[in-house]
Amino acid sequence: MSDVVVVGRANAGKTSACLRLARALGVEDLVWVVERTDGGRERRRLPIREAERWLTSGEPHSTTSLQTLAIPVARGKVSRSVDIVDSAGLADGHVRDERVRRAMGQTLRALVAAKAVLHVVDAADIGRSLEAREAPFHALDEQLVTIGRTKAFYLVLANKIDLPFAERGVAWLRERLQDARVIATSAKTGAGFDEVKRYVWKLA
Ligand SMILES: Nc1nc2c(ncn2[C@@H]2O[C@H](COP(=O)(O)OP(=O)(O)OP(=O)(O)O)[C@@H](O)[C@H]2O)c(=O)[nH]1
Ligand SMILES: [Mg+2]
């Protein structure tokens, strides 16, 4: 069993990407363990079709705890599993809400301990910033890339490619992160997740 920690800025699509990945790996009933920041743990179960409605939202900081999805992976006769750890989104600067700050601390601890990291980036947001001649990448993502490169497994998901300007964002990311693996994805349409699945499958 190995852990893949999913990190990124708030609202990049981390939870949606976890659910897409679970679907691509054949999960129908989602079992997930929520590790609250007060140390409590809860185990929950939900059909994958309903999970998106309950777990994702357009508001940033909708995930406020580590949520581990245990995904069974059949490899020949041996049944293994891979744990996908969805984390609370990170943000630059001072965050007023203490609950969100605690959740961000929990994400950073998981990130430091992880051997395998999926970094979700909103490629449409980068494309829009480029169009507006604004800085496309912020210090936070730079730091995540630096940490990610130290890991045994590091994959960047250039997400939201179904949205306008995302193509430009993906091209910019590929140019900028030359030696990192960048996969263009849409957690909305499922594009790119067969490729993500092949990498994650190898980790089981
Ligand atoms: N168009 C489009 N929307 C997406 C995609 N991925 C996620 N979204 C939307 O973006 C919003 C944020 O998605 P989440 O999966 O909750 O993002 P998150 O990174 O987990 O957010 P936090 O937990 O708040 O940090 C939701 O409204 C999703 O429906 C995508 O590939 N394309
Ligand atoms: Mg989330």
C-alpha cells in the first residue's frame, strides 16, 4: 500500500481530480477516511456518482481535512490498494480563518511525509493570467514544484483544460517545468485520466 498525496492551490480541482482518478481505477463505492484537524478520524462511504456533489464546490477551501480514498487495485492474483490523499488547498499570504490555517498545516505535514505527490494546477487560470499579462505562477506553486521534485514520484496535473485559455496555460507549464511530468487533464470531462491512472496504478 502506498500513499499519493494530492496538493495544490485552493480550488484547483484536487477533490474533483481524486474522484476522477477513483472512477478511472474502477471504483463505484467510495470509502474514505477523514482525518480531522482535531485528531479525530471518521470513515465514510458513498456511491461515486454522488461524491462529486457532496465533496467539491466552487468556493475555495471547501476541503478542510485530509481525506484518504482507499482504492483497491487488482494486479494479477494479488489484490493491493493505493491510498489517494486529498488535501486542503493552500493559499498565499495570511489566511484569517483559523480552521483553514490548521487544515493548511495538515496539508504541509502530509506533503513533507509523502513519497508520491500529485500537484494539481488550474491551467485555465494560468492561461487567463497570461492573456491579462499578469504573473502566471505564484510563489506557492513555485515552492510546491521545488518540494515535488525531491519526491520519488511527482506528477503535475494541468487541470481544467475544458475551459478557455487553458491550452495556453498547459503550454506555459510544460515549458516552465521541463523535467517534470505534466499531464493535461479535465476533472470535469475526464480527459487525461487514463494516463494519470497508468502512473498511479504502478504505485499500488
Ligand atoms: N471546468 C472545470 N471545472 C473544474 C475542473 N476541476 C474542478 N472543477 C471545478 O472547480 C471547482 C473546485 O473544484 P474542487 O475539486 O472542489 O477543488 P479543490 O482543489 O478540491 O478545492 P479546495 O478543496 O477548496 O481547495 C468546482 O466547482 C469544480 O466543479 C475541471 O477540470 N474543469
Ligand atoms: Mg477539495
